[in-house]
Amino acid sequence: MPLRSGKKYLKIIFPIENQPFKLILLPEKKIENQPFKLILLPEKKIDFDQSSKEWRKNKYYHGNGTFTYK
């Protein structure tokens, strides 16, 4: 099995004919120059001032960031 450095370590430590177990390797996936698909979502503009006013419509403000519903 090759390491990232390119060395093969299983053939040195356990030669195939002397292995005490059966080694099952899955085929390696090769991605050859497959570009990633970038999906761009449409840009949405949010009016935070208006949304804050809408959120506060049905609440009473008591100070210190506390609210209760009407």
C-alpha cells in the first residue's frame, strides 16, 4: 500500500506470500481534472431596519433588552 511519500510499506513489512491475513483493498477513486460545480445563489438584500420595526410591532419594550408580547 503506498504512503503519501510514495513508499510502499506493506510489501516490506508483510510480503504477500507471508501475510497472516487476507488483505482486501478497495479500488482507489481517481478524480482527473474534474472541476467542482459552484452553485451561486441569487443575492438577497435584507432591510434590517424595517424587519426590526416589524418584529417590535406586537411587543412592549421594558428596557435592558427585555420584551413582552402584547
